[in-house]
Amino acid sequence: MTDKKTTGCPVMTTTAGAPITDNQNSLTAGARGPILMQDYQLIEKLAHQNRERIPERVVHAKGWGALGTFTVTHDISKYTRAKLFSEVGKKTDIIARFSTVAGELGAADAERDVRGFSVKFYTEEGNWDMVGNNTPVFFIRDPQKFPDFIHTQKRHPRTHLRSGTAMWDYWSQSPEALHQITILMSDRGIPPSPRFMNGYGSHTFSFINADNERFWVKFHFKTRQGHKFLTNAESNKVIGESRETYQEDLFGAIEGGDFPLWDLKVQIMPEEDAEKTPYNPFDLTKVWPHADYPLIDVGVMELNRNPDNYFAEIEQAAFSPSNIVPGIGFSPDKVLQARIFSYADAHRYRLGTHYEALPVNAPKCPVHHYHKDGPMRFFANNPNPDAYYEPNSFNGPAQAPEYAEPPLKISGDADRYNHRDGNDDYTQAGDLFRLFDDAQKERLFANIAAAMGGVPDFIVQKQLAHFSAADPAYGAGVAKALGVDIAVQAAE
Ligand code: HEM
């Protein structure tokens, strides 16, 4: 139905395209009712409303996003054959979504939490999703620990409140979390808006070049807006005035033509170095020292368009670490391996079977697969409808072995290896602590003490031992801020 009414507005229709004659008055038997069952327009309206909500993301539910462009500024083609990096000046469309981890969809923006930093690059060889955080490390190094960790961040089953006791009980028994806790409780824990924070791929990924050589790589997005932070007191004040400060800031800046920029840089490690570093380069709780693996410039990301429909473009966006493109690959990082499964599984549940065909997720390159039916099957057949299985004799899409990665050498017996064995959980956390100036340290101590309010003493003591193992001054500073003595001298 495309006819115009005399007013010039398009004619309002049902979802099946039939004109709606009256959108204000239900169809009734007599002026007082009751309503007739045949008022299918009313039923359609109410039924659609009942289906307006989809499950929120199980983590990272509250988010803010925008669209933009990635432009290559430096040649890294000796490391990767990924087409998006093939020449200086090349531009790729992107969509970015930032988020907090623990809060629900209606959570206040300026709460202390890790921030998600997701970017979907619509490349000519498929979508590459960089699903990172504003921190270069994470709380765990074995994915077995993820669901329990998230349960400690969400609500207690009985009180339905968030529980500091659960958080610190878990962390105090997971010393590998110390590095990330130190970042979370530092000034980096509350950026005033996504514009003022970095993004990190966090995991080690791989690059494959045209000669089929593999390099290990870490991705860094450095904000050009500069780092800013809110103290606990400032964030309380901000939240008291508005719970939506990130949306206001990001949307407002882009709407006003002040487009935020991030420089993409990489750290590159030759494949064979992974055997030699004193730390496991696939351990997500560790950074690679910049002195050994300096940052290499790649390009710039600009966000320059607000979505026209938040739900369609941001809520329905599906970012997954499994979305890689030729020239970019995975690494043995165990947490990354689990995420390769987890996200697409979440999307099939949260959005539906054919979520990749939704406009925001659909690649901007040809897509040819043999997946068939299921909810939301709204994309066209392959051009030849006889080629609906594979292999076939009807010129259907065929595999392309020329894109294969070089084999990855794997060794060792299959077993459940203790991920704590041989891993140093304290040195890098202590190094970070020692980088802070006195004022930063004082804020760190105060933030931790505030987060530990009400936590039982035996848990506090266990955690103090970890802080002290990273640096005695770290443990002493937190103990003083808490007004307690350190009872246990060595971390368990
Ligand atoms: C969202 C699982 C670790 C960053 C999600 C979602 C799941 C998930 C199921 C919701 C996806 C959706 O509904 O769209 C996991 C598991 C992990 C893990 C199982 C570890 C075993 C991490 C790590 C990072 C990260 C290490 C960052 C380095 C994110 C981000 C989002 C997210 C940024 C939001 C994506 C968006 O903007 O839509 N995660 N996660 N996660 N996760 Fe993870």
C-alpha cells in the first residue's frame, strides 16, 4: 500500500499491507462495547507490543553504539593479508558498541565496571568482529570459571541484590583476577563516557600474511579524546543527576559533528617467540611488555553516525569473536576458544536462528551458505534453487581452499591442566600498582575499601594477602583504608 492520502502522509497499513481505517477507535458492538474478535488490527497491535522485548544480553546488557569508518594509515601487509588492511587510505564501514558488564539494560551508565568495546568491520571478505574491553587483561584464564564469575557480579538469588561478599569471596580464591581488579579499582574503572577510554582485543589473536606466515597479535584502540575518569564521589553525583550520561555524551557529540577517534595499533610477536617468552603469551591475565613488542600504528577509527533506530542497530547487533576474516585468526588462548563457541550460541538464542541476516549484522559482501530453514528465513535462495545441498552438480557455492591457514603445531597430552601451575599472578599486577603515583594509589585503596564494605573479615584477609603479594605497599594501603590489620602475611 503506497497510496497517499490527501494530507500527503503515507497510508497506515497492517503488517500485511492493508489500509487501516481507524487507529483510535476499536471495533465494538455498540458504543459501549464489547470489542469484536474480528478487530484483527487491534489484536495485531497488542500482539506486536507483547513481543517488543527480546532477552537482554546475559552480560554487557547496557550499551551505547554508533557507526563510522576505519581508515588504514600505515602499511601492515607484511603481517596480514586481511583485505581491510591492504593499502594505506583504505576505508571500511564499522559499527561500534560499548557496554558495562554487570548491570542490566536499565543500569546507570557511570557505574564502576569494566567496559565492553566491540567493533564490527564490514570487510569485503566478511565481517570481522573485535569484541574487546577497555582493559588489556581479564579476570580469568580458564573459561570454566566464567559463568561462576558472572554469577558473583550479578544478583544474589535470595536478596536479589548485588553481593560484595560473593565478588570478593570469588576473587580472593582466584588470584589470577588481581591484575584486572587493580585496573577496575583504579581510575580506569569509571570513564566519564566511552569517548574517553581505550579499547583492547585483550586476547592474543593471529595474523597470517600472503606468504602464509603466522604472527601473534594484540589489538589496541587508543582514544584521541584523552583519558578521563570519574572518582567514586563524582560518579555518585553524576548518577544522581542522570543515569544515561554515556548515551547523552556519545549521541550528543556525534549529533553535534564532534566525531570521536581512536588509533588502532598492534603488538606483533613472531610465531616462534611464543615458545620463549617468560610468560604464557596466550594467558589473558597478562600483557605483553611494550618494550619487547612495541605498538605499531595501523589506522584510525572514527564514529560519525548515530543509529537511526537504537533497537534495530545496537540492541540487535551481534558481535562474536568467531567472526574473523582471511588474514586474521585465533590463538590457543583457552578463554578465546570458549568465546568462539559462546557468542554465536547466545545470538541464536537472543536474536534467532538467522540473526546474521538482520541488516545490522549482514555482511556487505556476497553471502553464500547452505543453511536452510528456521525462524526469520527472509533472505533469498542461492541464485540456482537446485543447488540447495553440497556438493552439487549445479554450480552452487563451493569451498575455497586457497584461504586455508597454515597448520598450527600443537603438542601435549589431553588433560585438565591446573591453570595456576607455573603462572605468576602477582608480578604484572604489582608492576601496574608501582606505576601509579601517590594520588592514584590513594584512590585505588579508597575504591577497594568502598567495594569491600560489609565483606566478612576472613575474605578480606584472604584478599589482602593477594594485594600484599603483588606489593607489600598495596596490601598495607588497602588495609589502612579499611581500618584493619593484615593478619595473613602470605597469599594462599
Ligand atoms: C558479551 C560470553 C569473556 C567482552 C558476551 C555475551 C556472552 C559472553 C554470552 C552476550 C553476547 C550477546 O548476547 O550478544 C563470554 C564468555 C567469556 C567472555 C563465555 C569467557 C569464557 C569476555 C572477554 C571479553 C568479553 C574476555 C573482552 C576481552 C564482551 C563484550 C560483550 C560481551 C564486549 C558485549 C558485546 C556487544 O557489544 O554486543 N560475552 N564472554 N567477554 N563480552 Fe563476553
